[in-house]
Amino acid sequence: MDILKRIAEYRAREEQLVWEGTFAEYLEIVRKNPHVAQTAHSRVYNMIKHAGIEHNEDGSKSYKFFSREIYGLDRAIEKLVEEYFHSSAMRLDVRKRILLLMGPVSGGKSTIVTMLKRGLEQFTRTDEGAVYAIKGCPMHEDPLHLIPNELRSDIEKELGIIIEGNLSPYNQMRLDTEYGGRIEDMPVERIVFSEAKRRGIGTFSPSDPKSQDIADLTGSIDFSTITQYGSESDPRAYRFDGELNKANRGLMEFQEMLKCDEKFLWNLLSLTQEGNFKAGRFALISADELIVAHTNESEYKTFISNKKNEALQSRMIVMRIPYNLRVSDEEKIYSKLIKQSDLGHVHIAPHSLRAAAIFSTLTRLKESKKQGVDLLKKLRLYNGDAVEGFKESDIKELQNEFADEGMAGIDPRYVINRISSALIRRDTECINALDILRALKDGLDQSPTITKEDKERYLTFINVARKEYDELAKKEVQKAFVYSYEESAKTLMDNYLDNVESYCNKTKVRDPITGEEMDADEKLMRSIEEQIGISENAKKAFREEILIRISAYARKGKRFDYNSHERLREAIEKKLFADLKDVVKITTSSKTPDETQLKKVNEVTARLIDEHGYCPICANELLRYVGSLLNR
């Protein structure tokens, strides 16, 4: 890779984004592309929409903009985009509210805001997100503010746009003194948002209330120029360098907003409701920006309990950002955090992160009042796994049972910290699920925020995660022991289906080897069906269901195969594993394996490494562990 060449190419692309002209030339751009006159809220929504929207089978939407970094928060993200960003883009009253993201620590609030900021920086580099401003303006003011109010109605109709806001004192003085009131000559330039350059994106973080000044938000008087300009009310003697000034046309992140001193919060009232704020000795200054803040639930409850905050509270849209409740997505979160850390070189055995994810997800779930639903079933349903007796409507009912589900529990950072601890303690290049679960358990005593009651619950969840991992481990080894596993499963399933067809149609089965006609093999069918708890009374209905499914596939021109029926596949797998159990037990637990056993172990180890993602260390540990499980 030629680094200097890449840098030169980047510089050339940046130079292509540069555009300067007069206001008259800018009007022609607006005439051809009215979208350049969009509001800050509209720009954010269009940025999200531009990345792509997927429509799911259940009628929900998934936004590709967030899918790169945010996992398992589809419902919260959809509500955020549709109820806030989409509504705001349509100029509904929602845009006159501060967006407050509320949720537990390490739940994704800051990540969402960071993605919006980085996304805007990139979007303003595209034709769809292009932003133009009055050149030389410290607030990157909208050039359309130059148009007098008396003329706006007709111009809006002609250009198909809406003009909001008034010209700032600074640009009004420039227009009068430098350009003699000739609006058409006022210079305009294209700008690209950059948080580092304080252009279109701002971040305000509260500090010591005694030392922090409101100027951090709204700018301040430049006393060194007072003698030059003669008055504090001269806009040239004012620094328009507060976060609200610099974030104009874009987004301002208000970190830990509810910890802030009241005088800072009251300054947001007119900005949110009227689109302007008070700075220095000037008239109200127009600003078009999205204010997004984040907080936790306890701080928010303290805030709303104070009656003095009612006015500001009514100007907020509160969006809950809970913890992820899907095990498979929780695994992705851990993988992402590990890749971002210095642990990326460490091999983590398959299913290790899943075991941790099962534990942490269980801590976030609430016990359902729905009959027959325990936390483990709920976890599986939320993860999209098939659970007998439950449908899609049951999942939605469970999701709507508690509005605050996922707002408490173990956070991803705790899990990553414990994984780090496990790595340091073992001093190895590979760790497995047992190492991680042990580290999670040890960490419960060291965390000051975990109560005694929670600790007891969490220990129970670690045991549940251990049992779930035990089943995964046994299945992994047993799969590896089956030579040509898929072929064996297919043969067994075809045999079962032939017998089911014979049973349902009251016909004979022909032996493929001898050609002899025989009755359906009831013993074989029951040995498979019993693996998934099909009772003697339910066997007829189950077999007829299978036959109906085969007929439905045939009508559609599709072939019924091993993966066509979830429960039948599970039964076939369990039957194969049951038949192999003794072989696996003997081979994995023998301290002095004979030559045949040793050959089998080596074959299984190689298959675990080549096909299942294990390394030599964790493959051997897995075999020893499963051997001990089967001998219990």
C-alpha cells in the first residue's frame, strides 16, 4: 500500500468538495436541488434513510445506518427513528424538543450519538447531504436568512422550500457595511461538518458549576476589541464560539445534561421551542440544530421529581435505550469490544461468548406472568429460537409486558472486564467458556454495585449458563464423532419418512437391500420421536403433520430436506447422539486410550479444529470436559 498516494487521493477528494460563489449563484443551486435547504433534523433523518431501510416480515424496520455498531436494539432504534427523526424531518412539533436518550450504563446511548456525529461528517460530503453557509460566518449561517421576511412567501412558492430563521447580527452588519445591502453579492461556500474543526457538530460537557461559564454554550464578549469597536453590542466585538453557535445547522451532544447547572438548561428553552437563543447584548439569534442528550434512569427520576424542571421536561422527548435482550446479538457486542481492545490476538473457544451472553441476558429479563414461560424460555423466544407451544404473537405479548425490561442487569463492559481478568489469570493464548463463567462468578464479589440479593440471582444464572454450555459442548463433540454427520442424519431421516408415509397411508415399506415388504417400523419411529418428547398419544398427529409438510413442499416444487422441519431435525440429531453416547464416553474419558481410540480422538480433534473453529488447546480441553460430563 502506497500511504502517501492514498493521502494525496484523499486530499484531492476533499478539494473537490470546495465550492464558493455569490448568493445569486447559490439560489440557482437551490432551484435545481431544493434539498440543500433542508433543516438539521431533516438532514439527520435523510442520512439514516440514505444508508438503507430493511422491511422485516413482522412489519418492523431495520436501519442499516445503525446495524454496523448497534446490536439487538432494533425496537428501540425503530421507535427513535420513526417517532423522533422522521416526525422532526416533516417539521412536526417533535423537532422543537430536546432528544434525551435514557438507559443503563454501557447500553449504547453514547454509541448512537457518536454514530450520528460521524455519520453527519460523512453525509455532508455527499451530494444528498451538501450544506451551504454564508462564507466567513462563525455560525455557518443558512444563506436563505438573507432573504427579507416580506419576500419569503413568494420565493418559497417559487423554489418549493420553507425558509425559517432571521439573519444574525454579525451577518446583518457585514451585509450593510461590506456589501451595501446587496444580498446577491454576499459570499456563500459549501461546508463539511467536522467535530474536530467545530463545524456543524458540537459537544457540551458539564464541569464544575462554580467555574463553568454560560459562554461555553453561547459565546462571549471579546474585551480586547471593545476599544476598537466602541461597544459591547457591536457583533464584531463578540465571539460566536459557544457550542450552540458552532453546532448550528447540525447536532449538539449535551453530555450528562441532567447533571448540569440550571442556568445552562434554561438557555435551551427558547432554542428548542422558538429556534433561537439569547447571546450577549443582541436580539435573539436563530439556530437550527438538533440537541441530543443522554442520562441514566435514576438521574432522570431525580430531575422530573423537581417541580422547577417542569418547563424543560415538557420540551424533551425521552427515548429509552435498554440493554440488548438477544443472546446472538450480545455475542456480537462482545466480539466487537474484543476486536477494539488489545485482546484481539487471543483465541476464544467457540460458544464461550455465548455462555457469557446467556448469563448477562438472563440478568436483564423480568419474570413473565404468562403461564408456562420461565426466563430460559423467554430468552430463547427473544433470540428467535423455536419453542414448542409459542408463536410470534406470544413474543410480542412478552415484549410489551414490561416497558422497562432491559433497563437493569449486567452490562457488556463488566463481561469484557471479566474476560480480561480470565486472560491475565490463565496467561494463555486461548480461553474457554468455563474460564469466562468462572471469572464472571468471581467478579460478583468484587463489584460494589451488585447487591446481595442480585448476587444470589446472578449465581443462579451462571449455573443456568453453565448447563446450557454443557449441552452445546456435548452436541459439538458428538457431531464431530459422527463421520459424514449430515449424510448419516439424512439417511436416518429418509428412513423415518419412509416409515411415516407407510404408517399414515397404511401401506408396506420395502427393504432397500432385500426388497422384502414389511410393516412400518414402529420401534424406529418411536426411538426418534421420544427424543423430543412426543408422547404415544401425540405420535399420530406429529406424523400426519410431517406428511402434510412434505405435501406442501411438493406442491410448491420444493424438496423437503433435513432442515425443513425444526423439531424433526432436533429429534434426528438427538437420536444420532444417543446412539453414539457410549462410543464418545469411552473414547474421551480413557486415560490410556488404545490405538483405535487414539486414532478416533485425533480425527475428532482435527475435525473440531478444521470445521468448528477450535484451536488445539481448546479442542483437547473440550474433549476432556465432555468425557467428564458423560461419565457423571
